[in-house]
Amino acid sequence: MKPTKNQLFKRQITLSEIGKVGQQKLQNAAVLVVGCGGLGSPIAVFLASSGVGKIHLVDFDTVDITNLHRQVFYSLEDVDKPKAAVLSEFIKKRAPFTTVSFTNNPITKDNVFDLISDVDIVVDGTDSLPTKYLLNDACVIKNKPLVYGSLYKFDGYVSTFNVKQKDGSYSSNLRDAFPKMATDIPNCSTTGTLNSIVGMIATQQVNEVLKLITGIGKPLTNELLIYNSLQNTQLKMKLKPIVLKEQITELFKAQTYFDIACATQNPDWQISPKDLKEKLEDKNIEIIAVLANLELPFKVNKTIPIQEFNVDEIKIDKSKTYVMVCQRGFNSYKATTKLKEKYPDLKVLNLTGGISSY
């Protein structure tokens, strides 16, 4: 079937505020969606379904079985496949007037400017604080609007940052809301999340993009929307543009925006779930869990949450092999790295893929 634009977007074009002019604005727009998980995947699908002409997806991760309860555009058959590639194919099947492409690598300080250069709007669909600040700072430097979304348990946060105002100035950015990057905020792998709040925040972000492109309504500029799904309450926190482009440019030069979840892990520091199962009875193996309240299929010798992981306080026995475990293998790799930096000759291994792969 080859539908026309008038057929596919009839209900949207019928809106007097959109019409054919607004629909053409959507067709002419290019959007970068960073992250193809709980937020990014519905954002990309809804934007394509609305008629956005070009969408580029960025995600280094693969589909995990634990994703499916909230990342509803993936199926059981997609497990272990690259998210960006799978989502791209899904969009192509339902959005014939959208050109979709993808990057199956993490966004970093080295490639961020190239990725944002040819788009009109950047959408943050990540759960990584370093990446959120990287996107914010790069967008400020290159004068790109950023539609921000984040989640914490039953709370969701939405804002539209760095939008050019009538007087030529730019609206507030992430650092006006949170000047410094917190180091102890866990993601949904650690704290859990309900799929309803994920969908709500994703569609709020879609709404912001559509308003920016078509010019209708009032975007969430100079304010942060905070929504609580348990109480069905929301508030808007007023923001003022305080942290200026010149300051952020200096911060960008100094910061690495390093996220261990996006890093390439040293293959020599890994132990597979299969190999660990075979060595569980080995008395020379000491297993350390780096997440509290982690549901484990085996006993561990210690639990040291990654936020409290201080290598100077850990009593080390160099005759033993230490195995670090967490939910997906990211925080445990961070702990592995810390131990290896302190004790280069110590046998320390990371459970590849974490408990999710065990």
C-alpha cells in the first residue's frame, strides 16, 4: 500500500492550527533522537508517525529482555539485536515519508558536534547523566534546541532548553536547573520504573518537538515540568538563563562526559555467566555485588554499593580472584576498573552483562 500524505496525516492536517502548512513544516524538519530505550523509542515512532521528514537515531545498546515491559516497540525476537537498527526498521514500515538513519555507537565528546550539526532539534531520550550534560552543553555551544526528559521512579521531568527568543537571546538550559552533574543518581536499572510514567514523559517530549517545529502553543521554555504519576500532580519550576554560553564552552573543554555504560569494556577483565557458574564452588573466588537489594541467583561474599565503593577500605587478598556483579555489567565494570587501577596485578573480573545475562 502506498498512501498519500493527505491520507496518512488527515487527522492532523484537519487541525486548523496545523493544516497543510504545519504538516509541511514537519516534513521539512530534521530531528536527532539520542537513546532508543524507554523514552527514545516511542519518541522516534511518534515523531515519524507525525510526519517529521528526517530522524537520526543514536544508541549503542542492544535489546534486553528487561526492556520489553516499557520499550513496547521491541519484541521477544529482537532481544540481543541493536536497538537503533531494530527501531529504524520498525519506523520504515509505518512512516513512508520519513527518512530514518541511525548510529549504532555511543554519542561522545568526539562525535557530538557532527551528530547535531544537520538537525533542527535534538531530543534527549537517554538515562545517562554524563550524556545529558554532553547534549546540553553541545546544544548551547551550537545554538540547537534540546528537548529534555528524565525519569526517577514515579517522577518525570520535561523541559525544552536553549530556544532562541524574539530578542535574539536563548532560553535556559540544563545547567540553569542543575548546575553540577550529580554523581549518585541511579538509573532505572537500579531503582526500577513503571512503564506508564515512561510513556507519559516520552509523549510530553514529542509534544514539545511538534510545538517547536510547527510554531503552535507554548513550549516548556524557562521552566521544568515535574510530574508525579502516583499522585497525578505536576508543578512547573521556573528557570532563569544564568549559566551562559561562554561558561559552558569552558566547561566543555574541561569535561570528559565519560559514561562507563558507553565505554568499551576490556575483554581481559571479563568472566562469562557460564564460566562463573562453573567456578561458584571455587573457594578462591570472592564475589562482590555493587548494587544493594540486587536479586541474586547465588551467594556473594560482600555487597558494596557503587556509590560507596572505596578501594582503600576494601581488605584485599591477592591470592583470590575477585568477581564484580551488578544488574547489567556496567557498575560492576566501573568497580573492576577501580580495583585494577589500585591493584594492577590483582585478579579482578566483571560478570559480563550482569545478572540480566546470568
